[in-house]
Amino acid sequence: MTAQQHSERSLTRRNFVKAGAVACATGLFALNGCTLEEVKNSQLASEFQGIENKQYGLAINVSMLDALGGQEFIDTIIAACHNYHNVPKIDDPKKSMDWIWTQSYEEAFSDIASTYVDEKTASYAYPVMCNHCTDPQCVRVCPTQTTFKRPDGIVMMDYHRCIGCRFCMSACPYGARSFNFMDPRPYVEKESMNPGYPTRSKGVVEKCTLCYELIDQGSVPVCVQAAYGCITFGDLTDENSEIRQVLSQAFSIRRRVELGTGPNVYYIFDEETASLYANGLNLGGAHGFEGDLLEGGE
Amino acid sequence: MKKTGIIAFVVIFCALALLPFAANAISPKAPLELDYNTPAIKSLEEHKCIESTEFMRSSHMQLLDSWRNDVVRNGDIVYTATDGTKYEKSLDDSCLTCHSNPEEFCDKCHSYEGVNPYCWDCHDSFGLWRQNESNEALYQDFLASVEGGQE
């Protein structure tokens, strides 16, 4: 084949570019018909101003909890939370799901616990849950932004986005997260479940969300409602808030402060008020138990 | 010979590729009848969803998607409809209170259209609640009371 024949039979550079341009134009024209129609509804734009900057937290009066029945009383608080949020009840400790559970002083405060701690402190049951940290490690490691910090301080989960990688579970120093190893629905107790609250699905991590849905409706978390004043909820950045008043009047500790995550669940030791409770004087919590929790979800 | 071979191939290929479209054009799928007869919808004065039927049909998925982000990520729970009525942005507490028959309403159309959303993996706990015998009885009582009120 001579050079002349070659140039006659094959595509010249000029023709190749031209053909490419025509092909692209045709492709674009065809794609035009496939363009996804965007929703053009002005209604999707909301007037909502956004969540205010805050740092919500809890103050748990462990002396008072003890005076009201200790572990037995805390179990009713746990049941209220778990029933409200349809948390599955799985007996196998390796797969069990917990939003709140109890630990001993030694387990909960392993950094400061000692053999010679006084008997009372050691005997208390400590309800533990997500600490809604100021600098949450779970949020730092989450690759899909499933878990994130809301402006009001709640460490939230968007279960729709969770891919089940469990980085957050390894990152959380408090073990506050549980993984759904199996479909949780068969393990949700149908007698006590809340039909107004979703369950989770297999392969998703879950944890305490500080009842963000109740807070958004102007209410307080379920555990606070069920604790008859033993747990105080409020904005820690507001010096006039109830939780700051409570914290300013009694000795309190937090879990694993040295890790720098800034936990926002405080454990209060307040023998004085507790003894009043123990003597049968019901002071009435700031937040009484607000009726049937199942109806409160509407 | 070579040319006719190519042309024959193109014709056969096009015929095969267009066969599904042709089949649909000749005998289209039977139009879908959805069941709107739930107690809550029956008790409505005007049979109307939160927005126009056309908008709900074409864009309910985008609406739900934006609701999800608003509620979960931004704490924005109130939806103001075009007519000014306010609704809670909630699949369980808003949509499913009227459309309490998701298997006859949502699922039927989704399977007709060949889409497979996984809402019920988590949502519609009400259906799960009804699986309890005593709750099913409660629900039937409720239905009976609504039906009775209509007559």
C-alpha cells in the first residue's frame, strides 16, 4: 500500500475531528430528552430558620435514682426509652441493642475508679448512654456523614445513609453504639412497641439520639420524662437553664473526660435531695411523666 | 453480498430492540386502580392530598427526600402546603395516617412501575404493631367505629 492510497482510504485528522463533533452534537441532542425533570415547587423552600446554636446535655442525679429504687427504677426508664424507640430486645450480649443501659461505677468511670472508693458511690447503678460529645469522635470517622452534630449539640444519626462500616463504634470511647447484625423487627416487642416510631434495618448502627424528635416538638427526652426529676435536660451554654442551676448546686462528674471528647452527660451526687426522696417527700420533678408516651409522639 | 448482509443484520437488530416498545404500543398495560378507601380518606370532606394529585404523582419521591433531609438533618418538621395548611413532615405520622393501606396504595403502584423503594424496612411500624393479635383487634374496632360513623 502506497502512502497516497493510505491517505485516501483512512480518515484524515480534519475529518476525524469533524465526525467527532457531529457525534457529540447528536449525543447531546439525544440526551436532552432524558434530562431528569427537576421538581419546581416553591413549597420545597422552607421558611424554617434552622436550629439554634446550643449544647444540649443531661444531668443524671445518681443519688436520687438510688433513693427511688436504684437498678429497678432505672430499668423502668430504660424500658420507657426502648419501647418508645422500638429498640429490639436481643438477649445475646454480643448482639444486644442498647440506647441506655446501666454500668457499675468501676465500669462507667474506669479512669477514676479505685478499690478504696466509698461503698455508696461503688454501689450505685449508673445509667449510661451517648454523651452527645462536644467534639464527637464518631462524627470525625464517619465516611458517609451519617452521624453528625446538630447545631443544638445533639449527635444525630441519619439511618438512611448508614453503610454499616462501624467505624463510629470503634471510635466511640463510651460504647454507646449498637449494630444491627440482623433484621431488628422480629426482636421488637410487639406488645409494647410504638407504632408512631420507625424501627431500624439490618446493617445499620443506632444509638441514643437525645429524642431529637421530641425536642423539635418542644418536649423533653423520654428518659427525662420517665425519671421523675432524677434526670435534668437542658442547654449547657445557657447559664440560666435548669441544667446549669442543677449543676451549680451539686458535685458532678463526667465519663472519660481526659479523652477530650467533651461528654455532655453529667452524673450528680446529691445526698441531700436524695435523702428527702428516701424519706417519702416527693419533690415532683421539673418534668413529670407526661401521660402516655405513645400518644406524645403525634 | 456483504452489503445486504449488513443491512439484514441492522434490520433484524432494530426489530429486536424495538420489540418491547411495539408490544407495549399494541397492548398497553391495564391502567392501575389504586385503593383510596381508607377510613381516614373516607372521612375527608374533599378528597385531596396535601398537594395537587399531579404533583403528588410525579414528585412525591422528591418531596419525601427533601422532608427526610429537613427533619433528620435540619430539625425542620413543619410543611406548609401551597394552600397554606401545615403538616408534619413525616411518612409515618402524616402520609400513613390517611394512606393506612400501604400495600394497596404504595406497593401496588411501585410494583406496577417496577421500582423497589425500601421504606418499609424501617417505616410503617404501624403495620408491625398490627401484627400483634390484640392490636389487630383494637384496629378492627377502630375501623368498625369509623365505618359505623359514616352510615
